Amino acid sequence: MSNFKYEKFRGEALLEKLETLLHLPHSERAKECGYYSTVITSNGRSKIELNISEFYDAILAARKEQFLRTVSLTQSNNPQQYQPQEFDAILGGNTPYPMTSAVLGGIKGVRNRLKSTITEIRVTAISEALNYGTPGLDLVIAALQDSSAQVRIYAYELLHNRSDFKTKQALLNFDKMQLFTRLRDWQNDNFNPKLGIINSSKNVYVFKSLEQVESLLQFPQVSQIQVLISQVTSEQLSYSNKFGYIVDILFDIHEYLSGLKAVWIDTNISPTPLGDISAILKTYPHLEFLHIRNGCHLEFSPIRHKNLKTLIVDATDLNKVTFQQIYKLELPALEYLDLGFSNSGNNTLPNATEVAPMFSGNLFPNLKYLGLRGGKNYNKIAAALTNSVLIHRLIGLDISDGNLGDKGAELLLNCPAINSLAILNVSKNRLTKDMVQKLSKLKCQVNAKSQKYYDRYSPAWE
């Protein structure tokens, strides 16, 4: 059973209504604009469910209609003079990647395909390289430094079970964090309006004020930018008449940033209101990397995003409610999920039972790295994880900065799948010296250092 309290606004009426709701986060705006239903639960209580994805679609459709009306009016007034303007919204699909018309065979063909700009072609080449002896092995080792995390992961999977000296030495010197999409894949560059946008596909552009955002949008290369870091503070937002949340800024300028692949919302200076992060996922379909640092008023509405590979969340109010919201996200490409609870209130941290659904392997089918930092019940979490389906898929595991004791660490040691990991971080827990020494003998890259060791009979040890 459901009913609506508010009229569901659409088109121009929706845009006009939104102008009166700028002080609210997107979730509240959705409710005020009628995009919610009141559902009667099994126990007879009423529960509000937001139709947030429909709300975002309605906004985008309304803006498209507004744009088309503007173009039509301009054309009718100046039929001979109108030409598409520099910042007109681009409507329609993307140009497909060019495909090579012929593929050479043998080791020469593998080398040529590894020069392709198309990730899938390079992955296919890597899969064939080991058929060509030492020259092919050299190509796979070199692919560990490929610009694509997908290629790096595939090369690592081909190599990590080999026992020859050359491969072992290559893997010993290999930074395992390169297996994942990271900001290091781009170069940092603070935006300077005097210099403009330079090398937009390789540089990371940092904006620290709303004025810098406005300047950035004036350059025609803005659509080619792949990475943005937002460092806008809560003080600046408080003086803004239009933006109450960081997400609002990124949502409103998405038409200019059609090539965006990575976003880092960095509010480490002071906790800054974020809003509904799903608004970013909805409007940036090519996004592969999203890092949220030290924000507040964080929400995730149910939504599907097919390209996001890395999600890192550190927020002052990241709690068990947010955890349940993350479960409802459909992220089929997600490989790296890192959740930090260090800044959250202890009474709202998710316990082992609330974390357990993450280990089913069903939520994020391509997950290869899981970080749960600063939480609680880590011995129980270790027990659930070592008996899970997920542990056999993981390349990296981070359960640092918590209360893991020797009991939980022993479970990790006795789990064969742990030796298949590339990275294990159990630092800043409640481990004894003996246990740290045992963990250091694992085959994977281990960080087991603690700020201080706990004696077996200390009340803090568990």
C-alpha cells in the first residue's frame, strides 16, 4: 500500500520547485517534489521510501527540455545565424572506440596489441603472451606497470603462482596497490585560471572555491577532464546562496564534465556537508574512482552504476545505517571497497552481524579488495570472513585500526585463502609480538604493526 503526500513535479514546474529547495540535500528535495512513497510494513507501521533514481531522471529530463526549448527559440529568432555554442549540452551517445582492422599473429602481434588504447585488446594480448616463452613472460611482467588496473590485475593473476626466479623477483618489487584504480594513475595539478586546462586527460584538477569552479567551466577542454578533487570548505558553502552540499556542485556541473572518471571529495580541513552521493553516480556514468574524505551528512540512495571500480569512504557519520545503504547500491564493476569508521560514533558502528552480508559474495560480484577500518567485533568478523565465499576472491584485505586480537588473527593464519592474498593489513589492532611475527611469515604483503603490543594477560587483549 502506498500514497503520495506531495504532487510529483516534472518539467519546468520541477525546476521552479527546486529553486526553493536549494538549502536541502537531494534526498529531502526528492521528498518535497513528490518522489517518494509511503509503504505500510508487515507490522502495520508506515515507512517512507524515496524514489531517488526517478527523481534524478526527472531533473535531467527537465533540463534537457529546457535546453531544447532555448535552442528552438534561438533558431526561430535567428534561423541563419544559430550555431551550437561552446558550452551547449551534448545530447546523444559516445563515439565508439576505433577497432583495428587486422591483428598480427605471433609474439609480434602480441606486442602490437599491447600498444592499443583499448583495454580489452591489451588484456587479450596478455592472455596469449605466455605462449611465447621468455619474450612473452617479459611482456606480462611489463604489463604490471600498465596504465589500466584491469590489465595490471590480469597480469598479476597470470604470474602470482609461477615459481621461476624472474617472476618471483618481479612480484617482490611490485607495489601490489597498483592492482587497483588509484589517483596515482593521474598527475596532480592545482587549477590555475591564468594557465587554463593543460593535458586534461592526465592531470588531476583541484578546486578549492566556488570561484575556481566557475573559472574551470569557461575552458572548452573542460569536457576532457578525467579527474577532479573538491576541497571546497563548509565555510564557503555557508556563504553560497545556491549550494548547501558538495554533491550539489558536482551534480549541477555534470554536463560540462562528460569525460570525468575520478572524483575525490576531500574535506579533511573541516567536516563538510556532502549530501546524497548517488547524485554523483547518476550524473557521471563513466566514473571509475570515488573517494570521500571526512565529510558529514552522507547518504547513498539505491542506484546502479556499471563502471565504478573504486569506492573509498571516510566520513564522520559513517555508521550502520550508511552501511545498509551501501548494500543497496548495484555496482557490478566494483573491485575496491574501503570503509573507514575511525571518525564515527562508537554506538553506531556496524557489528559483525551487520557486516556479514558483505561476505556473501553476492553484493559486488567483482570485489577484489575489502577495507573495514576502525570498526569493532573484529574477532567475530575474522571468523565470518574466513568461512565466507568472498575470501577466495580477494586480492587485498584491510581490517586495521580495530580490536582484532590473537584469537581472530589465528583464524586468518589457519585460512588457506589468506596465502592467496597480495595484501593483508591488520595493523593498529590488539596483537601480541608473537602473533605479529607469525603473520609476517605469510606469503602476501603484510602490515601487522601496532602502535603498541598487547600482553596476553592485559585486560585490553582479546
